[in-house]
Amino acid sequence: MSEYLEHPNHVSEDQLIDLLNNLLDEKARRVILDHLSACVLCDEHFLLLVRERESLRTQLAPRISSGEIVMPNYTTPPVMPLPRRRARWVGAALVVAAAAAFLLPHLFRPEVSGADSYWLPNPDQQTLASLQSPDAVSGLQKALSAYDAHDLERALALMDNVRIPEDNVEADALRGVYKASALVNTNRSEDARRVIDGVDITALPSAWRERANWIRYLSIRGGRHDKDSRALLRQLTDSPGDVGRMAREERSRLAGD
Amino acid sequence: MSDPHQAGSRPDAGPAVDAQWPERVVELAAAWHAQPDPARRERLLGEMWLLLNAAIRRYLRLHGHRYGTARPEDLEDIASDKSLDLLRRIDSEQWNPATVKPGQLCAFISTLARNGLIDHYRVHGSKRREQVDAADSAGAAAPTVLRPRVERTEYRAERARFVSAIGDCAALLSKRSRTIWFLRVLLDLPSRQIAHHPEVNMKPSAVDMALSRTRTVIRNCMSEKGFEPDDTPPGVFSALWEAFRAELPDIRPGEEDQ
């Protein structure tokens, strides 16, 4: 670092602070970035500043409490106790029953108008079983039933209440996709986009990733993200199965409009 | 080194761009006093906190370079204490940045940082300073290789190709996964910290799991594009930051402060 400070030809730390805080106009930003691209020491010092900033953002910022500025302390969220082995088996059994009861009607669900935007994924038993919590299984089952009955406000409320262990990212992603779908269907596209953006799509089985991207498309189409939505639609037309079919139909429809 | 108080006034420095952050502090302080909405006041407070911290660290580094370097964790503590002190002074109107010129503001922050450093040595004695000096001497014994200021065209092209490939591969990830990948792989933040990042908000164990999957996705994708994990060329950080900065949103000037 001292090498950086000693060298007069380097971009100044003031300028790096400005760049980092988005305080430069486009021309100045370009000048600094061009300099960084040719100056390894400056680039390394910039990394240090970004690291410091993002590290600071992981701490709680000062807040106003009773008229005074105070530093809040971390309050680590309570860690849910792991279910005991017996509870896991009970949970798995419940999951199998829930999945069977839930999936069978949908296998024979007739095509209805607008069904393409009313996505219902086929959750496999393994993913549901991974919830490892009877409460979660029961909560999700209720939410899925409400979703199926098109009672979306209730479905959304129930999904929010399902207690999924935070390290169970697969189950969390599954819930996120359902939730985004429900939001799309209540015309809350921006909310849906925020939810689907927070879903770790890589945590889902590959077939569902396409579904999740379809929901993402539905949430951004026709809005101010039109360029993004067209690119995503183009990508989805190559998908296999229902998603590819829906994407191709949508593209034909748009071409005809 | 030119006058440390004159932000951005280094005629012999690289690009000639005047520093903007002092004026931004002034703007934020004025907006803070004028803003009645508590939520917006907190957002302004958050942005001032980040900016003042960066400014104080900038002067701590400068004075540390002259008077003796403190350990990074000590610098962090000093910057945190002094930033909080400044915010409280702004809040109580003991100090109003809106009434000073940017150069005076820099001088004030510089003095604050220098005093913080001196106080720190006074409280903790010279032991830590000697330890740091010894570590610096050990480091200084190694020959320093100055990298070329101007590099060959093929390095630039290779770097651009690498950044483009990383961008393509990162597009396969969710927004949150991209953020986690950036914070760990590029910034080397520990899982516990990443878990508390406002754009992540997960438990550390979940961060580790997400990271494991994310790394696999990026590794496979980069391999398909002909890059190996150890291929990262030096000097690509700013280009990657530019590509990823949408994942690290913060208050943008003029958006939330008025």
C-alpha cells in the first residue's frame, strides 16, 4: 500500500473514493477506470477501498434512537434447532403424503386460458422432504392448496409464514418461485421480480430453473425492462418442454401484434 | 506528496479529476438537517457514515504512512469512532459542514484522523507500533518489483476477454449468488460477514452452501470458455467491480436525499 501512496503518478485515493461512491460524471469515471485498467497498484488499492466499504456495509449503520445517534449491536437471529431424527421421519412421511395428495389432481389439470402465466411447478418428493420439518411441510401444503385454489393473497401470507431453516436453500428457492408466481398473477410484477431475483435458481433442479426464468420473464414483460424481457424470451424459446413451448407461443404472439 | 488537505489537487497525479466527496458530505449534511422523514434521515445517515469512514481512513493511511502505521483493525476502530463522533457533531450542530469550504472540510477531517492516530498510540503505547514497524521492515526487505505502468496490448485484450467471460458466467447465477460470489472470491470477506451484508441477508451456513454451488457453476462455465480458475490476470478488479456494481446498490446521489 505504501508503494501506492508514494507514487505520484497514481490516481489519488480521493478519486477512488469518488468512483466508489458514484460521485463522478461519466467522462471522469471513464478516465479513472481507464487509468485503473493500466495501473495494477491503483487497481489493488481500489480493491482495498471496495473491501472496506462492503465490509462496513455488513455491519449495522448508526441509527437514531431516542433522538441520539447510536451504534446498534448485532442481534443474531435465533438459530432454529435441528429436528430430531424421529421428527425428520415423521416429516418425510408427511411430505410424501402431501406431495401425493397435491400432485395427483394437477397431473390431470386441464389447459385453461391464461394457464401459461399461472405456473404450478411439480415439486418432487425429495425437495419437499428436504424441508425436514413437519411445520414447514404442513405450512407449505396449506400454501400450495391456497395457490391451487387461486386464493393468492392467502397463499402469499401462508408462504411467508412457512418456517424453513435458512440453510435449506433448495426449499427456500422453491418457495420463492411459488411466491413470485403468485405475485405475477396478482399483477405485482415488480414485487415478483424482486422475489425471483432473490431466488438462488442454481439451487433448483434444472427443469425448474427454466420455470423460474419463465416467471422472471412474466414479471418483467411489458414493463420498463422490455429490452431485458425480449432477451430473456429469446433465450427461453430454446428451452425444452412447456417453457420452450410457451416462450415460442409468446414470441409468435408478440410478432403478430 | 502534495498537501494532504487539498483533496484531488495533485497536479502531478494521474488523471486530473477534482475530488467530489467533500462536496457530497456538505450536501448530505444539509439534506440531513432539512429532511423531516425519519426513514430518509436514516438513509442519509447511512450514506454519510460510509463516506466519512472512507474519508477518515484515507487520512489515517496518509498520516500512518508518515508517523507510523497502525494495524488494519486499529485503523478500522479509529475510523469508526471518529465517524460516529462526526455524525453526532453534525446532528447536534456543533459542527456544520455546510458552512465550510471543501478544502477546510478535508483539513478538519485530516486533523481528526491524525489526532485519532496519536491518541491511539498514547493509549496503547508504542508496542503495537513497533510490531507493525517490524512487520513492515520484514516486508521491505523483499525486493519490490514495480509492475510496468504501460502494459502490452495482448495483456489488455486477454484481461478484457477474461472479464467478459466472467460476466457471461455470472449471468447464470441469481442476483444474490452473484453478490455472494463477488464478496467472497473478489473481496475475500468471510462467510459470517457476507451473511450480514444487506444484499445477502442469510445465515453463514447458507452462504457457504450457496458459495459452493456458485463456484462450481462459475468454474464449469469458465472452463468451457477456456479459462482455468487460476487464470485470473492481475489488474482486473476495477473492471470486474464495474461489471458487478449493480449487485451492490447503495444510495445514489440525488435519489434519496432530497
